[in-house]
Amino acid sequence: ELGNKDVIAPAVKKGDKELKEFIDNLIIKLGQEQFFHKAYDETLKVHFGDDVKADDVVIEGGKI
């Protein structure tokens, strides 16, 4: 492994429906695995402290 693991936000060129659909489905799958809550706990929790909970900033699977 080279360097630190980072979670990044993907970008999709307007009109690239195939890539958008792939990313949308991946976000849903990762949400079912609680990936975004785990990423929050591992990367952001130390910066926000106990006053901010993962549910305040994380929406699993892109569903509100």
C-alpha cells in the first residue's frame, strides 16, 4: 500500500449516464455496508468531537 487511504467524492461528466448509474449503485451498496458511517468514525470524528454525531453529516446510500 502506498500512502494513506482517502475517501474522495467522484465527479461525473454531464451526460455520462453509464458512469452516473454505476456510481449511484455503488453508493447504495456502500450505504448498506455502513461504509460512510465507518469512514466518518475513522476520519472525521476526531475533528468534530462528541458534539457532532455521524448521523448529523452522513446519509447512507444517498437516501434522505
